[in-house]
Amino acid sequence: MRDLKNKLTSGKSTKNTKTRKVKGFGYQVLGFGAGGSNPPVDFDFLIIAGGGGAAGGGGGAGGFRTSFPGGTKLTFEAGSTPITVGGGGGTSTKGSDSILGLGTPFESTGGGAGVGANVDPSTNGGSGGGGTLRAPCFPQRTGGTGNQGGYSPPEGNNGADANNSVNPGPRSGVGGGGGGAGSAGTQGTGNAGPGGNGTANSITGSSVTRAGGGGGGAREVSSGGSGGPGGGGNGTPGTSPASAGTTNTGSGGGGGAPGHPGGAGGSGLVVLRAPGTSVFTVTPATNTISTDPPTGDLIATFTVSGVLKI
């Protein structure tokens, strides 16, 4: 934890940016434990939910929402606000939501799960999970739908359908790639489908791509689907282990062959950026506050759930 004691200069920054006052029930929303003496702080944000776990289809990336650069900021009032960093899903399990615990919660949606053989699909999410075969000679599964939260701009993209016309026969078919923050997953043609691309963002001061979709798995083809750029796990053919999505990117896990576990989704991330004159702290110590040298802005990075206090 780092306690920042900079005093605010008179007046707010003259930077020409919009801010969003989060309101609920006709009142300005305060963080839990409100009532402190510090002025409110306008934050840019990046909020990524946990990625979906895979089975035969690749896991979908967690929902990706940001105001940086140039978007509408969130205003946090004095007090303590819980910040939830969504966890990645296990095999065939959706990722968890990431949430800014304002009076009217602001959140992104966990990534959809990649579907397994003989498992009813439940693959919608921030980005949708990829589909896989139900079983040999049974109908293939469709990919899940992204932007489950219905946000504008959308928080993610669709997962791809499975393709049971590859390597025709009783062990045919390849899984579809999970959707990513930047593009939809892809249906396999010769090999399993790649995951959708993640999205680059520079809120931390450096451009980093996150929230890639997981690649699809396969039975008996030469290659599983590659994970989407931004941390998506690679799918696998046969009995080889599939890859998990990268930690703190919200990426989807890679798909495995039917009957074998897919990779877990990557955990999410929350980043909040404010002018250097702002006063706030973060807990626990795993979460950090840093300074962007060119601008002097303060950057709070939550890799685990915690509390922001103004």
C-alpha cells in the first residue's frame, strides 16, 4: 500500500475531458464508508473480467471496458470503494465479473465458457466461448455470444462454431475459437479455430494487449487453435494439455480434445488513472500505485480484489 499525501491544487485539472458522475436513486453515489474530507477524484478506467475456461471450444475473453484515452471518466467520492477482480473460469466454466463497487455498480462480464462434449452450452459472456462437437456423429455446438452486458461500445465478441466437417469420420471435427475483446473467434478449417484478438490499451503508460480468446481443441488433426493475441490459451489436439489464459489479462483458456480438460481462463484486471494531485490509497499491498512519468498521473493497478480509499 502506498499512501499518497499530495495536496490538491486549487480547482480541478483544466484538461478538456468529460467525467461521469455515477448516480443512483437520485443521489450522487459515494463509495462505501463515505464521509471522508478528501475531494472526489475523476478516474479513467480499464476493467477486464475473468476469462472463460475451455473444454473442446476455446474460452471467451472477459469483458473489456475502458475510458482511456478520451472517454467518459468515473467520479469516486470520499470513502472506501470495493474493487472486485474477476477470476478465470475452470473447465467449461464461465469467468467471473470484475466490479467497481459504487452505489450503482460498474462492471464487466466474465468470459463465456468453451463447450465440452455432451455438455449443454452455456457460453455467452463478455466474449463468447467457442463451440465443439457434442459427440461423434452428433450435431456440432455453436459458439457463444459476446457483449452479454449489452454495453456500448461492446465489451467483447462472439465465439466461433465448431466444425464437424474437418477430417470426416467418427472422430471428426474441431472446436471453435473463443471470442476476444478485439475480434470474434474463428471457426476451424484444417485445424482447430484460433481465438479472437485482444485489444491494446495504454492506460498504464505502455501499450499492452489483453483479453484474447482461447484457441479451439481437436480430436485427430495436427494442431489445436492458437490463442488470440493478448494472452489467449492455445488449444491442443489429442491428449496434450491445453494452455490456460494468461493471468491478469482476462483471456480465455485453450480448448482440449473431447474428453480431456481445457485450459482455465486468465484472471481479470482493474486499472484506475487519475491526476497526480489526487489523494487515494489501495489495499491489499498486492495492488499498487505508480506514476506515469510523462504526465505525472497516478495509476492504481488491482491484480486482486481490494479497496480504493479516498
